[in-house]
Amino acid sequence: MTYRATERLHPIDGTRIELEAEVPFAALRAAFEAEVPELDHDLLRRLLDSGADWTTLTRSLAGPGSHRLVRFWSSDATAVMRVGGIDVPGVGYLVGDYATAARMYRHDASAALYAPFRVELHAAGEGSTVLSADQPSAPLRGFGNNKITQAGFELDRMLGDLLEDLGLPRPSVLRR
């Protein structure tokens, strides 16, 4: 079967942030996962089944601290990459929060491509770890919608707050 479709191409800008921290991979991973808890899928299901309102849902599912971020997904690539001949511990995450994502989604559902956003950790050298993430607001500015752009800046703030909560410096592109 073939479907008719209209093609639209939207170039995006991006800025990748990399922080190489003098902390062992296992220690930064443990701190990250403690600071950004996994989304409680059972709680989400109970809230949805009970007909919880939006405020209750977003407050109940928000992460700790001023950043409010939770982990929607994670993948430890270490074992697979080791089979490929690369013995570097690494893990990737999708992090975000429902409230900020919804502020963008209502204006353009395609914003869900960028919220939640990715964070990656991998070992680097003796006792160092690299934390990488794209600046959340960079691709969101390309939607040309001020509400989406402002929500993207809020994600920048959240990421910066998280990094500071982890004892890392706030990158210059996340200072506003």
C-alpha cells in the first residue's frame, strides 16, 4: 500500500554540550540516576486509571529538586560495545518532564522529537567521565513558535540546574 504524503524539511541548529568531569564513571552514573529517578510507570498508570487531573499528574510524576527531571528511558551500551571491540562504559538516557513537554506539544506535536531530551555518559581516561547532551532549546527554536522556544529555554534551565545539583558547572549556553 502507498500513502500520499507531503514532505516538509526543517533544518535545525544544535549545540552539543560536553563536560569532562574528574569523577569515575560509576560514581557519576550513580549520582545521575539518584538525582534523576526513573519515571514511575505504575504510578502513571494508577493516575491515568483514576482520572487524575493534569496538575495532580504532573506534580506526582515530577522529579526532585528545582530541575523536576525524570528518566523516561535508559540504555547501557557497555556490553554491546564491548562485543564490538570498544571497552568504554557508557549509558544513554531520555530525560524530561511532562509539564514542559505538554506546553510545547499543544502548539506542535512534532516538538516531542526533542522533549524528552538525551543525555549520555561515558568513561574517559583515568577516573574521568564525559556527560554529553544537546542544548535542549537549540532545535526547539526552529519551530518558530515563541511558546515552544520559551519551553525550550525552560529545559535549558532544568538541565543547568541538574548539572549544578550533580556538582558540575553550568555550561555557558545554559546560563540565562
